[in-house]
Amino acid sequence: MSEPEIPDELLAGYDRILTDVAATGRRLTRDELDDRRLLGREAAESGFQLRSMVVRHIAETRTAWPLGPGADGAATDSVLAAVEQAVDAFADGFERAQRMTVRREEAARREFIDDLLYGRSDLGRLAERATRFGLRLSRAHAVAVATGPEAYTETDSVPRTVEAALLARFGGRKILLTTKDGRLVCIAPGTQPDVLRYFAKQSHAATDGGRVAVGRPHHGPGGVVHSYDEALEALDLAERMDLDDPVLYAADLLVYPVLTRDRQAMADLVRSQLGPLQQARGGAEPLLKTLAAYFDAGCVAAETARRLSLSVRALTYRLERIHQLTGSDPSDPMHRYTLQTAVIGAQLLDWPAKEI
């Protein structure tokens, strides 16, 4: 679509200024400069491009040039200086208006994101506002959240780097990238998992090995909140469970919320199965870590010993001690499931650091 024709009103008084300057050699007055700034602001608010406005000023200068062929150099310099002052003031007003527009857009975008991720505002109104930012909330969306060694804001280099990478690869996609509570957040259509995978890859690299969690796709405005909450829960779970994966998918971690859905039952299991470990010298923590490493290593003693920097003999002693205290043998398949579930429950409930 071509730009609309620039109205003469946006150059009002420009020819008169040139004529007066040619006759007197003066500089522009403060009022004249303020008028140029005001016209620049009006041009920006009307949607014209600064480049087009500068070209129009040059064309108008040629048309309204007030000096004849025999004009001396001083008069020519005065007129050209007036052109420079007028265009500079016009551009200043134009750019100020643009900055104000950008700030208003950023404020509106931030308010929308807050309302969207916190589930505030009327859902119908929220869906209407979403179209302004390229989201159709009637469809399914998924949210990915990335953390790094420090808190990030939208003006930091890391979010800008990730955003540039996403735009370069998915310029035509409907993606919303922002920061929230120091984390990077990416919202994308649920039918485009490649976007969030790429976001995870770029975020992991840009945050110097940070961790990324991806929620499941859900429909509607509330679905974005649900997916966002799942991603945050996955990040929290990774901390408590000491998970090593740099990218976590909420869909792969559903077993953990299921295990803690009945918190009291899980607490009873932890106390009954692992409570006796507190009688050991040094408390329950070392033996609990031994069990966690043993199960993570597929119950292979040599690999577990390597991960714990122990000899196989020392590991065997610990496993025997666990058997003595709990009555459950970690190497017995009949006992293993109950013990492993209790260990997972202890990690989820932060036991024994917290009383349960």
C-alpha cells in the first residue's frame, strides 16, 4: 500500500520562513522551531514516514527558493542554515512522537501480558486485545519459559538475541516473546511446536546454559495461563528433583503432580518408608541421596558408585544399611518400586529438610 499524499498543512509557513530569512539573514525564532516540532509530531501521528517528509521539505525548498541567480554566498548560507534548522526541528518533533507511541505500545503490551499470564481481565475482552498482538486465543497455545543465571528485562541483550533469532526463522508466525519476573517467556500456537523447540535451543545458548520448560498446549485465554503455570511448575520441579535436562516438557513430567495430588498419603509413605533412615549416623540425607543415585543409575551398583565417587564396597554397605533400617531391600524388585516412589515423594516434599 502506497503512503497517502502529504498535505500542505504539514509544511505550513515553511516557504514564508525561507523568504524572510533570505531578506534578513536571521535564524529561526523559538516559536518557529516549536511550530516545526509540532508539525513533525502531527506527521508522525498521521502515519507518515520521516524519510518522505524530509524529501518533501527538500522539494519544497527547491520550489520556494527565495534567492535569485545572482545571490551572494552569505544569503545562500543563511537560507540553507534555515532549511537545516527547520528540518532538524521537524524531525525532532517527529521522533519524539514516535518514541511516545512506542512507549504507549510497550505499556499496553506489558499490561496485556500481565493480564494474560495472571488470568486477569474479562476473557472476551482479553481475546479482543490479543488480536492486536497477533494471538488468536480461541485456538490452542503453548508457553515456554526460560531461566538463566540472572534476571532479564526486555531491554537486555539476551532477550534481544533470542527475539532476533526467532524473527529471522519464523518472521511470519504469530509469536509473542517477552520477559516476566526475570524469565524469558514465549507464547506460540499449539500447532507449531517447532517454534518452542527453537526458542528452547536459542534460550539455552543465550542464557549460558539456562534451563527451559515447555507447557502443554491448551485452548482459550485460560489455556495460556494453564500452559504458563505448567512451565513454571516444571522449572520448580527440576530444582527440587535435581533434574539435569536443559529442556523440560510438562507432558513428560505428569507423573510427579499425580504422585503429590494426595499430599497426605505421600507424606505418610515417606515417613513410613524413609523415616527410619534418620537413625543413621549423619541423618537420612546421605542415604536418601544414595537411593536417588541408585535408582537414577538403573540400579547398577558400579555406575551408582561412580556417580557418588564411592567404591562399590562402600556403596554396598550403604545399601545394606538402608535395608537394615527400613526393612526394604533396594535391590529387590518387590521393594524397589515402593522405595523409589518414597524417594521421589521426599524430593517433591523437600524432606528431610522440611517436616512433613
